[in-house]
Amino acid sequence: MINVGIIGSTGYAGQELVRILLAHPEARIVWYGSRSYVDKKYADVFRNMFTLVEDKCLDDNIPELAKQADVIFTATPQGFCASVVNEEVLANTKIIDLSADFRIKDVAVYEKWYGIEHKSPQYIKEAVYGLCEINREDIKGARLLANPGCYTTCSILTAYPLAKEGLIDPDTLIVDAKSGTSGAGRSAKTDNLFCEVNENIKAYGVTTHRHTPEIEEQLGYAAGREITINFTPHLVPMNRGILVTEYASLVKDVTEQELREIYHKYYDGEYFVRVLDAGVCPETRFVEGSNFVDVNIKTDPRTKRVIMMGAMDNLVKGAAGQAVQNMNLMFGLPERMGLELVPMFP
């Protein structure tokens, strides 16, 4: 049995971790960390946990937690994990960080895009980027795991096969992404009020969104060189879900069927990535509540471009589900354990 601690358990991603781990046959939550709700019953914060969780929320005492937990999930704002990780902690436990502190390998890029000083750059090289379908073998031996961002997971997996095979010019890649409001977190913000988001869709972080360098770095590894993309996120009035539509120029004359065969080559062995039938566009409603990513493509012979599409639940595969998938790999468990969640519909 794996003893689990969660710091930030009362955020949306943290609560999703609790929901998934409560049903995990090899995990036991020993620490519900929440700076905002110390000593308050967890079930009083999230009433869906009534009778399921009797524990009270604890603080973020990482040194003490490291002695009790085999793994710590830090579902916290940027900068927290980097400020607390050290050799003493890592000697006692593993860390799966859901923030961006260890996702980007160039500390200068991290500090430029996130606008904060990195407190433990000495661990950046060691940290493994936890995109399971791409870095599975490295994840197995990790003690510090950088859980990918939600937009990035969907954006990377949607374009990865064609970037890896050199069939698109990655510098022409345009990523148009849309997310439900849970992606903005649980803290009170005027822009996230019901009257602000209902009956509305808007672009935000245009040319400046912090997931841009993460997508560029990971797809750059696939392409074998540094790349530059356009990434534009949008906020839509729904609770969960991410939909990406990506456009890139093809560098070879290939048919749509040939491109589809490449996607099947990369993903037919991946349980959580589903390549849809020809002509079927991914929809967020068919992945909600699950760890699946649905992908598909369409070629446009007129413009010699390919349109790549992906959909997933931002709180599951985009955060908590992927974190548990990483935990399973790190502890030698079946990768799908606790994650065979059937998408909810309607």
C-alpha cells in the first residue's frame, strides 16, 4: 500500500486526486494538505466526500509529511514545490509536482515566462517530464516528477506523431485551444464569476500564455530541434474539458490515410490515447471524467496543411489522472490501475 500525501488537496486538481485515489486499490491518503482550511474537515470543504473522508485538513509541513508518505503530490501554485524540495525530503519520499516548477529545462525560460525566481534550479535536470506516453521508461526511475500542464498534454499528444516523423514544419504550428473554467483554478477571481464567463467565449494570454514554452520544448525534442509556435487559449463556459485544434504545413506529399497510419503506429498500444475513426472530430463531452485523450486529423490538400484535433478532461488526464498514472509507473504498478474511468455522459 502506497501512503500518499496531497498538498493543495482543496483545489480542483487536488480534489480530483482525492476522488481518484480513494478508489485506487494500492493507495492510501495519509495527508490532506490545505493552507486555507487547516483543521477543517475535508468533507466540509467538499460535500461530495461526506462519509467518504473523515480526515481534517493539515498544513504544508513537507519535512514531516515526507516521513509519513511514500509519495507527495503538490497541487500548488508555481514556486511552492521549488521552495520546499531538498535532499532530505527526496531521501524519504517521491514528489509528483502538478505545477510548472520542473517542467521547463531552461531556468531562464521558466523565470521569463512565469515571472518568479526559481528556488531550486539544481533539481531541474533531474526532474522527469511526466508525459507517460512519451517518457514512460524515464518516469519509472524518477524521484522528482514534473506533471505536465493541461493545455500542453493535449497539445503535445495531438501533434507528437507528425512532429516526431518529420512530416510537418513545426515552426508553422498554430495551436488553438479552449478550456473549461476549472482550468483557471478554484480561487475567487472576478474574471471567473458566473456572470463573467456565462454566454461568452474569450481568448486570453495571447502570445504570452505560460504553457507556450512547455509545448515548444517538448515538441522540439520530438522534432529534433528548437521550434517556435503560436499558442492561443480560450475560456469557454463549461466546467471541464480541453479541445485543441492545431494547424501545420505538411513538408511531404502524403495522404490522410498515411498520416492516420502513423497515429495508429504511435498510439494503438496506448490505452489512454484513442485515435478516432476517420471523419470523427474529438469532443470534450466524450472524455469528461476520464483519463482518455481523443485525437484525430484531417488533411487539406488545397492548402497542403494538416488539421490535428484533440480533446481531454483538463482535471483528469490534464492533471490528477496523469499524476496517478505517473505514480503507478514510479511504483511498478499497472499503469491503468485506478484509472479505468468510463467517460461520463451526458
